[in-house]
Amino acid sequence: MPPQELTAHIPAPLAESSSTALEWPRLREAIAARTFSPLGRAWTLALEPSANLPWIEAQHQRTHEMRALYTSGGSFDFHGLFDPTSLLEKARIEGSALEALEILALVTVVERIAAWRKLITTPGENAFLNTPSPQSPVISTEAKRSGETRLSTANVPAPREASYTHSNTNGIAILSTPIRDASLEPLLRNLSGKIEPDGSLSDDASPELRRIRRAMEQQHRAIEESLRRSLNRLAAEGATQDAVITIRGERFVIPVRAEFKRRIPGVVHGSSSSGQTVFVEPLETIEQNNELVRLLDEEQSEIHRILVAMTRALAADAPTILAGARILAEIESHAARARFANDLNCSRPHFTTAASTFPPAASASSSKTPWLSSRNTASSPDVPSLSFQGAASFQGAAEESAFPSYPPKNPVISTEGAQRRSGETRFSTSTLSQPSEAHSQQSHLSLTAARHPLLELRMIAEARAAGTEPKAPTPLTVALADDARQLIISGPNTGGKTVSLKTIGLLSLMAQAGVPVPADEAVLPLFTAIYADIGDAQSIERNLSSFSAHVVNLDRISREATSSSLVLLDELGSATDPEEGAALAVAVSQHFLDARVWSCITTHLTSLKIYAANRPGVLNAAVGFDQETLTPTYQLRLGVPGASAGLNIAARLGLSPDIIAAARAQLSTQTADIAAFLDRLHQQLEAVTEERASLREKEEQLRKDKILLDLEGRAEIKQRTRDLEKKLDSLLNDFDYQLRESVKAIGDKAVAKKIQRDSATTMARARREFGEQFKSTVVAHMTGADKNDPNAQPHIVKGAEVGDLVKLKSLGRQARVERILDRTPTGAAKTLEVSMGAMKMKIAAEDIADVEKVKVVTPLEAARKKGGITVSTNEDPDTISSEINVIGRTADEAHEQVARFLDRAFLAGLPRIRIVHGTGMGILRRTLRDYLRSHPHVANITEPPPNLGGQGATEVELRQ
């Protein structure tokens, strides 16, 4: 087992997690099975739920980034990782030498760390940036070259969770900070390729080792040649049995018959087991063997020197190697969680936190890893120890989906969650990370289409064994709000009440341990403790019956649970007298309700169902049961209680019909009525569900019919429009013909010619105007724009304002508009007051045949029109400039020139002028603007945009 610094360090662990009852160790083992090294497995097996939100969010962010890497087609080889602590401690001993295979194992770890560092530091190839570059890395491992990581560049699409805008925090990059600036490339260059897989040193380990081994090879050949000559000579004399060269005591010898040993000068190095053969080292090879032994000693000395040097090099980089091993251990755990999330189509959970339940931020900073601080590394790889921005630094930016509101009572009944699509990978885009801050206004507990992970894993394994497509468990949907924190689940014994409890509890543990949850969406409070009383708690050793054990456990939970706790109680009030058990169950439930504890309780007791229906803050829920087939549906329905259906289930399981009939006879009328009522309620719910589905189908059909009718209507309108165009053109042609005939009847040819010329022009203009008005009328009618918009009604005269001259249809005379008495909702004149000489009258807008806009008279023109007044100016009003330049003038000179220019512009009727005064010290600009603000001819002054002068000019709007 790796030391604690190489396994998960959990800040602010839960006061109680009920992990055994909720089967958290089994799930954790299933996740750890997706690791490839003992280091990653140990880190995963040490994972526990935490109440520290920054740590939780950091864990989910890192898992999400690894999931995005796998989704984009990338991978990383974690094989060969192990705990290097003991070997590195041994390497730090002065003069020590690790074994070759030990060094080779450490080199493998160093290669993995270097490959990871290259991945996170290569510009443009960082796979863990929020927005992947067009050329993102795909990391692959060649099967034939174990340990070598190759970075290939490929076009990698952005993962689908990234479409959900991901968090701005790069969790993997922050985790890898301690090794970003510590390069292990020099160490790898010194160590890689020098040790063979069998633990021997290669000839390239050092030049001296290569020289020694070449000398040994030459010596081998020389000894072999010498012995071969001796063997040939002895074989000719019959003194040897086998013409082979062998080794005794690291010296080369030849086998000789025992009776010939005195005829061969040399040293005997033993005999065979039968004694008939002795092994002789001839005199001529003794010196050669001595030289070979000396070379062997030199080789061992050089190997030891090389191993010492390698050991010393590893010891020098021990802090970086330890830091890298720690980082890769956690990263492999995130990789295993990512593979688990992809296998079960999990989503990232979100948390709702309240100020009273959120643990202090100081707990995050206390999670520094001791061995890192003792070795003066750059920073802890544990993100919570980095003081960024509290919880927000791990939560990122808010995503596009808003948190759904859940009513406190009588929620919309959801019969089942959305079924998973096989092979679909979803990031709670949905995946890919809403910050918990978005849900911090009010606590919620919401699981949409949640599935029990262990149940789903079992179903997948069974389907694979049978060679069929795996099926997902029936999902459940739970929605509790801050003012409705208690859920009472009832229904038949085999309907899945306990599975519902375990699903809620286990998914809460997963979420707070940094593991994605198998649900379409999960929004959870941040629990500081999770208590579960599930199953038979009988204890023979403690002399406790089932009921006593449950009561002892309930007493402890009731004393410890707070508003930030989750309590899961299975079959509350059972194992004792039904009436006393019901009273106790109601009292316990009321206690948790008053304490605002999040609680989910399963029951068969009618009293508890009635309690849930009559108490605000409590929701009823029922697991489904098909009365026709007498089988459970495993669906959780919110808002209604469920019938236990014990007799029906007993009948389905084969209990004697006589016993079932006798049991039904024993039921009280009230109990039977309640059961019948619940059965009818569930049947009505099913009927309502079917009716809703039917209404949705009818609405869809109506929508399609409306579209079809609309298309047919448009086609008919187009055809009618074409017919009307033809009729209009025919009428205009008839009118034109009659007009020409009437002109021909005029006796005066000059007058007739003039009328013909003028009428042709008028007719052409009328034809054009009628055509335009006809088309605009048709368009307005088809789009519906003519209903409330007078501008879309060309046949209605519009735009009459005060001062305009209008021609009245009723009188055939022109009048002047004095006042607008009433307007339509769109602002057009509806009722007007007009004057004809001294006579004034009220008219409707429909009486107007034509509108003549009155030209605005400038002050100069108005003065000239008055009798007896003559006004003359030096400049022509039509050519007077609208701009004056006073740059370089003093304030007094500028005031004088601007005053004269204002008078001329006002008399000429200019609506706007421009004064260029420059920027300078700003004195001229301020004095001129102060003067202009109080001038009687000035309506408004503005500063033009920078591209038109900015502060160097002033635009003046004149009164009209």
C-alpha cells in the first residue's frame, strides 16, 4: 500500500457516510478496476466523500477534463506506475546502488512523468485547455514499444461537453503545476536505453564497459581457439569422449578421460559424477583464463560504478519523481472515473449550498501534502491548498442551462426519466459544468432519470455474458425543495423502495467524492453527513433484536443529524406492533421535519402516508405496481402514496388461494377501502398520463394541419392576386382607351395634342402608382401587417400633422391641420381639427384625400414675408457654410466670430453648425461651450466622435 502522501487526501470528510450500507466500497472497487497501475488503484480505493466544496469541484473538473480527452480520441499509458518512495529513499543513501531492475522500474515512472509534462507544457498541444486548438494532441502508445509515449497531431473535435462552455479553471493543469518547470529530460537521456529488460546493462551504458566487453569477447575467442586445438589433438589420441568446451569455476576447460589426465599438462578442475571424466585446464590457456577473470572483475566494477551513478542521478531528482508519481496517481484515478462515467453515461453533479452548511474555506488550505513541503517543491499538487478564489475558482463560469424550479408541494408527477440512448456520451452540457454558485440561492435535491450504478454494472455484465444488448435499470426522478425536504416512499415490497433509497444515498456519496453520477441531471445539497438505516441491524453479540437495533440506530441519528445531513430510513416503524410502530414512525418523521433534515423514508404504514399528505414540507411518493400482471414497474411517482399490495404479491408468488382468500376476509373495511382508493388513484394517474400523451399527439396533428392549410391558403391567395392583377391591368387599359378616344373628340388639335401628351404621362404615373399600391396591399394583407399598422395600408392617407394642408373628400377643398385630437394605438392621427379661413371643424382621418406638407420657413424668410420689412445679408443663404474654424483665436476673438456666425446661420435656417476650436489646453473649448449653452439660438450642443474631431470640435443644433 503506498504511503498516505501518494493516496487521496480527503479534506473535511463526512462525519458519517454509511458507506457500507450504501455499498460505497463495492462501487469504489468497480471504479478502481478501471486503473492500470497499483498506484492509481490505491489512490482510487482511498477516495471518500468530502464536505469541502472547492475540493469536490476540483475533483469533478479534473475528471471532466480527462473525460473530454477520451471523448476526443486521446489516451495516456499509466502502465508501470508504482510507489517509488522506498527505492528513492534507498537511493538517497550515500554510495548506495540500486539493482538494475529497480532502476529500470524507476526509469519507467520517470518516462511517464516526462510524457505527461510534455503533454501539459507543449504550446498549442495542451489537451486540457477549455477551447481545444485545431491541432490538439492525441496520445497513443505503441504496443511493440512498451513505455514509449508518442504525441501525434490530429484534428480533434471539441468534446460535446465543451459545447456547454466549460469552467475557466484548468484543473489538470493546476494539479500538474509542481512538475511543469522541473524537466526530467536530462535524466532520461542519461538513463534510457542503458538497461535491458532482463536487468543487464547494455554495452552503451558507458564507453569503458563497451571496451571491457569487447576485450572479453576477444579473450573468449582466443581461449576457445586454444582449447579447440587441444581437443582436436586429444580426440585424435582417443583421450576425450566429447569434443566440447565447458566451464568450471568461471574457467574454460576440456573433458578428458580419467586415465589420460596425467598425459595432459594442466590443472584439473573436478571430475564427472561417474569419475570417468575429468575437466582439465591446459597450461597454455591458464594465463588466458586469468586475463578473462580479470576482465570479468573489471566489468563488475564498471557495472557497479554505473549503477551508483544512475542511483545518484535518480536521488537528485527524487522530489520531482515523487511529485510526479503523486500527480499521476490522482490523474489515473480521474482517468478511471472518466472511463466509468463514459461506460454508464454519467453527468457532472451540481451543488446547492447555504451559508449555514458550507464548510469553512480554511479547511481547504489545510490539505497540503507534507512530503512536498519538506522537499521545497513549487506548490502542492492538491488544488484545495492553492489559495485562488475560494469555491469560485473551481466552479468556473455559469453555463447556459438554468436550474429548474421545483414546487414545494404537489410537484408535477414524473412517471419515469428519459431513457438512455445506447452509446451516447453526455456531458452535463449539458456535461461538460455548471458552477454550484448558480444554485446557491436555495437548496434543492433533484435527481433526473437516476440509476443505481451497481445495478446497472451487474445488468451490463449479465448482458455481455449472454451476448445480448445491455439494458439500463428503470430510472427514478426525485425533486425536493428547500421547503419540502422529506420524502415518504410507499408501495409493494418488490417495487424498488430500498433501491430508491440506496440510489439517492449512493449518488450523493459519489457526487461528494468527485465521481460523476449516473443520471441525466443531478442537483444536490452539500451534505456534511449521510445516515442510512437500511436492512436488518440485529446483533446477537450485543443482545439486540431487530427492533432494538433499529431504535438504537435511530436514537443516534436523531441526536446527530442536522439541517445539512441526509437521513435514509428503510421500513420505519416495522418489526413491532403495527399501531405502536406507526405512532413511532410518525413521531420520528416529525422530528426530522422540524429539524429541517433532508430525509427519505420507506414505509408500508398507512399512518405515515396520511402524515405525508397532511404535512407541509413532506412529499408522498409511490413505486409502481401493475395490477393486471401483478408485477412491479420499479417507477417512482412523486405526489401520491402507494399501496403495499402484499396479498397480490403473495398470490403471484404462488401462495395457496385458500390462504389468500382467508387473508382478504380478515382485512378491515377501512383498510380495504384505502387499498382500493390507492389502486383507483394509480389507475387514474395512468389514464391521465395516457390522455396527456394523446393530447400531445392531437396538438401535433393540429399543428401539421394548420401548416398545411396555411400553405394551401397562401397558394389560393397567390392565384387570386394574379387574377386581380389581370383585372386591374384590363381596367387600366380600358380607361386608357377611353381617354384616348375622348381626346380625339376635341376639336382644337393643339389643345388635344397637349392633353394627349399630358394624359399619357399622368396615365403612366397612375399605372405605376396603382401597381405599387396594389402589391403593397397584397403583401400587407398576407403578412397581417395591415391589421394595426396604418403604414401597411396604402389606401389610407397617413402622416397628417399640425400645419399640413389636407384635401377633404367631403368638401373637395383644402384645409390646414390645427390640432390632432385623437390618435390610434400606433400613433397615427385619428381625429383632427382643421381650419378653412376663419372656419374650424373636426374631421376623421378617413375624410382626408391628400396631404401636402408645408415647407418649414426659416427666420429670414419669415421676416421677408412680413410687409414693410427688408432683410439683407452678405452671404447667400443657400451657400453659407455650416462650419467655422477659430483655432488660434483668443477667447474674446472666438466669442465675437462665433456670435456673428450663429446669427447668420440662424437667419439662413441652418439646422446644425460645427465649430472647430482645437484641443490645446481646453480653455477655448470650455469657454465657447459655456457661452453656447446660454445662447438663445442654440437648442443643444454635442461633442462629435473621435473620428470626426472629438474634443477638438463642437456640434451645435440651432432652434427652428
